[in-house]
Amino acid sequence: MPLLVVGSVALDTIETPTSKRENVLGGSAVYFSYAASYFTPVRLVGVVGEDWPAEYTKLLQDRGVDTQGLQVVRGGKTFRWHGRYFADMNQRETVQVHLNVFEQFDPVLPDECRRARFVFLANGPVTIQHKVLDQCAGAELVVADTMELWINTQRRELEHLLTRIDGLVMNDSEARLLAGDENLVRAGQKIRQMGPRFVVIKKGEHGAMFFSKYETYVLPAYPTPDVVDPTGAGDSFAGGMMGYLAMRGAFDPRTLKEAMAYGILVASFTVEDFSLDRLLRIRREDLEQRMEEYKRMLSF
Amino acid sequence: MPLLVVGSVALDTIETPTSKRENVLGGSAVYFSYAASYFTPVRLVGVVGEDWPAEYTKLLQDRGVDTQGLQVVRGGKTFRWHGRYFADMNQRETVQVHLNVFEQFDPVLPDECRRARFVFLANGPVTIQHKVLDQCAGAELVVADTMELWINTQRRELEHLLTRIDGLVMNDSEARLLAGDENLVRAGQKIRQMGPRFVVIKKGEHGAMFFSKYETYVLPAYPTPDVVDPTGAGDSFAGGMMGYLAMRGAFDPRTLKEAMAYGILVASFTVEDFSLDRLLRIRREDLEQRMEEYKRMLSF
């Protein structure tokens, strides 16, 4: 079942304690799409400038990502982000950010996208997320991501959004901020009571937590020793999760838990190299093999 | 199979953002003993002063903890620790610490303790851990804990200890320091190569990691919303783990993983109240019930 994602498409410059890459393929919708493409066809809606390399579009298309919804703004420049990771790789600082064409992004969905039944609203202004949702009347499952900036600046719009969506995905510090509670278990439960049927809290190297009315659980991250670049791990997680749900065409509790696990595993590959480089080298079989190991790890 | 623990016995003063308790029962060997007592008889070796309340000894004895090895120093004062937790409960500061009689602690094991086949060297000076080990010729499984202070001040003694023990248990920041590696997966593998057959890294609210020559895995913490006082969680984890191993009289990979899970669950109860207060109210059945939930949480 096709999956729609609306979000940022970017050129990233990444510095880690040992290395640096400039203008590599990035952005929430890109990581999401590529991660989801292991499971299902993806329709990507986003915006880039004239500086966007055609080969990046091709790379996505080769994975079955429909890029009809990728607007190219003439004379415009693509969203650029420059980040630097600290020694422990769990913390980073933004060196520079230029929203460029993303600042005026006003997504108008192609007809095929409007008919999507599985929708992911990647991190972005909540007002834009509402606009996308207005165009997705037939969606069966809508999941959104958000971040500190929008919690602080568009809180009312976000609270409204929470009553319109099925699931919210966010990281641990964002969940603490939104819920006003330092305990992640309570924070997740509080956010769920704000509207969505389920809430997922991403904890980076510590895995992810799931909250619904009936269930609270944690799944650990896959313990990879090769963390090269954590950029895009959260979006890859969401892509793997939503891709699996769309493939199955279901979101019952059991399928959701499997989807969480696939999200965790795709993300564990993403961090093993810069940009999409590691994902470019793996196939669905590699995911399945890691899934076997992961299940073995969790059974006793 | 009886289990020996040698470590600190203390009177703690604990401040959390919402509450404070003074002179409550604490210390690594105390939390360890109580946690292990759900599974096996425990022999505790430690030292206290004349100010030690007799009812605390009785409380341990009522749980089957043999306190013959608990020395009382006349005219001495018991080890006192005063800690304060920050808002997120994952960080704390030491307000005051008075080693008192623990400073001169020179454990001489009663004969019964010398014959112990399962031994835990709780956190303390590495030189003392060696002295205990010298008295435990018949031990089949020796596991030790350590901390930053000893990694920094008794590094050589610690490296030697690692070649004499079977397992090392420590928290994440200590593992990073000892291995000189920020990645916990690599850190665990490096420490294992320093001697012990297995290494356990405790990650607090994020669970625990296990490393042997053949296996690397992570188990998440049980997601409790009621974190009242994290003091003693790590020692309770070790107590639950070692208690289960001693009860089974085995430490094959499968039993070790089950033991890790029991350790995690005992610790999840410990943090739900101050001192041993929560553990005082639970029975083995409560652990088994939480184990059922925990297993369900990890299966998909």
C-alpha cells in the first residue's frame, strides 16, 4: 500500500569527531523514504532548489520512490544543514542552517498523493502539517513527527494536530518538553491522552518506547559498534516503521510492534555510515538477518 | 547455593526533587543482599559502627541474609552517604560522604563465607576486593563491581583484578572511562578482552548490556512510571542477577540472560520507593508477574 511522506529534503554537511562530509543527501523526508522503500512504494512530497543534484532524485527513484511531488524552485536553493557531533555521538550542535526554499514550502499534493491511505508528516512547521492533512481526506493512518522548535512556537497548533492524527513520533527530550514530565513513561502516557491513539518516543542509542491505551513497552536499539553518523536515525526509524505498516496494510498492536522493530533495525544500519551510504549497500535480506539476531537477543 | 557479598553497609540521606529521607538503610551490600534474597540464601560481609540500628540487621536476617560477617566496630560510626537527585532523576550529586568505619574495612571472612561458590565483590577499593578474593579459593563464579574513583586511583590493581574474576558489572560512564571508548558496544567488548569472561554495563533507565566472547546483547529496563528514588538500583540489579545464578547453581549463557532479566526487574521495584521500602512489600510472585509482562513486552 503506497505511503506518503511530506517533509524536508536537504543537503547536509556533517562533522563527526573523526571525519567530515559536505553537501550529502539528507532531510527528514529523504531518510524516511529510503528507509520505507525496503517495504513499500513511497510518494515523497518536498521542495528543493536548482542546486539539487539530479542524481539524488534518481537514487530515490531507483528505490521505487515516486518523486512527482518533489517541487523544484527555479532560482532557489535547497535547504542546507550543517551539524557537528560531539565525542560521544549522542549530542550534536547545529553549526549553520539555511532553510532556503523550505522556508516558503507550501505543499500542494498531486492527486495520487491525496489518495494515500498511509501518511507520515515529517518534522516541520505544524501549520504546514495541518495543510497537508487537509488534503488527505482518505488517510487511514496518519503519523506525525515534531520537534522542540514547534513545541515552543506552535504549541496550540500542535495540540490541535494531536487530535487529528493517529500516532505521534518524537524523541525523548521533545517528549519531556511537550508533557512537562521528566519521567519518559509518564510523559508518553500524558501525550497519548492529548489525542493520538499511540505515541512513540525515540531514545536514540537506547531504542524506542511505545504507548497506547492498552500497552506501554520499550524495545532496545540494536547494539551496533559502528556508529559513524547518527544523522537521520530517527527519520529512518519512522520510515522503517511506517513502511512496514503500509506493506502490511495494517496497524493492529501486533503489527505495530513488528513495525517498531523494523524501524529500529533500519536505523541501526543508517548510523553505520554517512548519509544514506550504508542503506545503499543493504537489501531487505540484510534487514531480515538482523531481525533474526534481534529476536534472538530479546528471547530468553 | 549460598551467595557471598562483600561491600558497603550504610545509612543514607536521600533528597529527591519532591522529598527527603534521613538515615535510611543503604549501602551496596545491603541492596545486593536484599535483592538476592528472593532467590537464594545470602552471606553478607561488611562493617558498621555502634550507631547501626539493630532493627536493620533483623530486617536482613528476616529475609534469610546471614549477617555473621557484619562486623560492628565499637565506638565507630557507620558509613554515611548524603545524595541529591536532579529533576530528571538520572543525575545526582553527593552532598556529603563520611566513610567512617568503612575507611578501615579489612574483611576477614568467616569460614562459611570462605567456602562460598558464588561471590560478589561490591563496589569498594580494588585492594580490598583482591583481599577478599584471596580468601575465596573455592569460588566458582566471582563477579565484581567498580566505579570511577577506583578506575582513576587503582587502575593497575583493577586491571589485575579483571584477570582474576569471571564477570564485571559497572555503569555506562564507568565503562566508557575504563575502555577509553565512547561507544558502549565497543567499550564492553574492550573491557571483556581485559580479562573477565563477561561484562555487564548498567544503563539505568535504559536497561543493561551483556558482553561475552560469543554474545553481545541489550535488555531494556522495565518501564515503570513510578521512579521515586533510584538509589541502589545498580546494586539491586547485581543482587537479582547473582541471586538467580546462585539459585540455579549455573552460569551458562541462557541462565545468565535470565539472570540479567531478573536483575532488571528487581531494580525496577527498588526505584519505586526510598531505600528498601518497595522491596519490603513485594514477594517472589510479584517478580514473576512482572517477568511475565516483561517477556510479553519483548516478544513480537
